[in-house]
Amino acid sequence: MIYQNVALIGAGRVAHHLAKAINNSGRKIVQVYSRRIAHAEELASAYKAAATDEITNPDASADIYIIAISDDAIAEVAGQLAVANKMVVHTSGSTPMDVLQAASSNYGVLYPLQSFAFNQEIDFSQVPLCIEAADPDAKENLMQLARSLSRDVRQVDSDTRMQIHIAAVFANNFTNFMYLMAQEILADGKVDFDILMPLIEETTRKLQLQHPHNAQTGPARRADNGIIRKHLDQLRDHPEKQEIYKLLSRIIQQHFQKK
Amino acid sequence: MIYQNVALIGAGRVAHHLAKAINNSGRKIVQVYSRRIAHAEELASAYKAAATDEITNPDASADIYIIAISDDAIAEVAGQLAVANKMVVHTSGSTPMDVLQAASSNYGVLYPLQSFAFNQEIDFSQVPLCIEAADPDAKENLMQLARSLSRDVRQVDSDTRMQIHIAAVFANNFTNFMYLMAQEILADGKVDFDILMPLIEETTRKLQLQHPHNAQTGPARRADNGIIRKHLDQLRDHPEKQEIYKLLSRIIQQHFQKK
């Protein structure tokens, strides 16, 4: 089996879910690194792996080193991790592949497109995996690894991967913040958030049926400035929400005028 | 049965779905009004009702007149519709109840919280209905009507109803626009929108499990200004998206610093 022994650099949310999927694929987690030894030990113990907080001490028995840490630490860690020609990948959406050149001559990317949380049940086989590798053989091997973890594997270059990450920020992070704003507005009126669930589920369901361009409704889409003014007035004591409402209403109107 | 005969003022998306639910509840649609007679006829014919384009000619056999038209037309139509002490309701989220005083001494609101489309299968029994009425008897009757249409009926005053509507704009209209932005960013990179579906479904599913405050992730939540700068730079030729990304990233950071 390709990449039989895996070392995980990182013990956060991505590392947790990857470790589980990798273990389920029949591979062995041999080592977990974290700056905080307790974190490394916690994840390592679940797979009978070794734990370390010394990045300069990678387990030589690993066939692949997977760096799953926060984006701004990847370059530094790669600079300290020297594994000659062993395969090294990171899991970041917006970090170029070639920051890994410092660690090895053999490198790539395995970017799982999902928002992971601890204690979350995820069907990893449904998580889209975006892979990239410099060397054709390494790409083939990485593809094989990825296909054993997920049924949705795509080859994308660093630029496209960043675009996918930006799209995910809109579709997940910004969307969740809209839900948070909605929740706070409802709480202000002593209304439970559950009143919105059928609407939210329908919004999501519609994405399977039609282009979001055609699904757009609401006061801004209709250019109903009377309602928009009323809503902005109602939000006068909530400057964050008023600012978001104003900007998005203006941009939605511009967007649909252009077409 | 309360409100056995129903006249529908309006033949748009809300009227279509209401007509079906009302018919299913065992009531009779006696008349459909629309400014455009063809629209009135189309909806009326499905229920063997009369069609009219004269608002000053309401069917006297109706027990309730339901005004389901665009918000900015409600006051004008109510002024032309004179039905003495018959029950008149509108279906708007952000229009005060008392604009209906012009039409009748007996009035209220029946606001369905859902985004309706033609040719859409909706389980109306799951649609939250917000009701309001000036008179206690009228409120009781309207409650009975609403309960025969949906299992989720709530009494809310005009102010709270507008707050619910604003929350729905965030949770549905703005969210859908985030999906549209994401779709366009992906299209630019020749990536199919379906790559985002597992992430979007997970974002929605999490709402059932935790408060959106705790579900917030992403570069802005982590205050990862390196990634935010990269993303803004990547969006430099897309001023709409760049402006949204910049504003929401700033407000998300402010929001979580405060707490």
C-alpha cells in the first residue's frame, strides 16, 4: 500500500479527522507532532503512535509527512522539517505548494474542503480532496492515497485551490455569520432561531435545483427601497448589522442591474 | 369551518402556495384578484374560482380576504378594497397591520416565513406562520385558520414580525448571495459548484447542533490577516466580492474581539 506509514505534523481539527480517515484506510499513524506535547500525545494515543514536540526529530519510518497546522506556521515548520526525499504535503487552501521545498525534494498538497470541528461526525468519504504535486510519480501516489480516503478527489493547482478556498469562505464562513446575525436579531425580539430552519433548509435545497442567480429573492433583488429603508431604520441601534445590510443590498442591486 | 370561503387578492408566488394549502384544508377559493387578469385567471382556474382585475369588486361571499401582493402595493389596494367588517389580512413581513384599517374594521396578518417559487414543492405544514390581529375574536379565528394550514403558528406583533423578516433577509437572501458569489469565484477557476455542497450541507447541519457563534470558523474568525490579505489580492479584479470580503472580515473580527 502506498504511504503505509504516516507522520502527522499537527494535532488540531484537520489532523484529528485526517488521522481517523487514514487509519480507516488501513495505514499506520507512526508519529504525531505538536508544539504542545499534550496535544500530540492525545491524538497519538488514539492510534498507538509516538508523540513529539520536536519538529527536528521526524520519525524516519514514515513514508509521508502531512503538515496540518495553521497557514501562517507552515513555512516555518517546513523549514525546520528535513526529510530529504520523503513525501511532504500540507493541507492548506491558500498556501502555495512550493513553501514545502525547504522540507523535501518531494512535496505536494492534500486540501480537504470541509469545516472540521472536534467531536464532529464527518463522513470523510464525502469530503472533496484537492491534490497537487510537483512530480508526476508523487502526484500519482498522492492521488492513490486521496482516493482511499474520499470518493471526490480533484487535481487543482495552487491558484485554483486558493479560489476554491475563497469560495468556501463565502459559502461557509460568511454564510455562518449571516446566521449569527439573524440569530441575534431574533434574540432581540425574543424569537427562537428554529423559526428560520425551514427557510434555511429550503435555501440550501434550492442549490441542488437551480443556479443561485435564479434563486435570489428579497427586497434588494426586487429593488424594494421602501422595505430596505424600513429595515435599515429598524437596525439603527445595531451598526454592524446595518452596515452589512446596506452594503449587501447595494451590491445585490448593482449585480442584478448589470445582467 | 372558520373562513370557509376565501378570496385571494394577488396571484403571485405567495398566493399560489397559500391557495394550495387553503384548498387542501377543505376551504373554498371563491375569487382571485390580480391587476393582470391572465394571472388571476390562471390561479383561479386551478380551484374553479372566479377571476377579477377589479379590486373594487370583491366577492361578497368570501369570509376572508387575503392580500398577498408586493409590500409597496398593499396600502393602495387596501384603500380600494372595501369589505365593511369582513376579515382582511395581508401576508407581508414588514408592513404594519393597521394599513388594513382602510379596507375593513376587522383585520390581521398571516405572514408565512418561507421563500416561495413557482413550481416548487413545499410542505406547507412546515412553514412557520406569524399571525397578528387587532380584535381578540379575530385573532382566535385567524389562529384556527393558520393551525389548519401549518403546525408552526406563532402570534407576533408588527415590530417583531419585521425583526423576523430582517433575520430572514440575512439567513436567506444574503446567504443565497454568498452562494452566488462563491459560484462565480469557482466558475472563474473552472471549478463546479458541487465541490461546495458537502461544506454547505455541513454548515446548515451544524445549526441544529450548536449556536452559530460557536460554529464560526475561517480566516477572519482566527484573525489570520496574512490569508485575508492574500484573498483580497486574489479578488482585486472583482470589486463587488472584494468589498464584501473586506467588510465581513472586518466585522467578524470586531464581533469576536468584543466578546
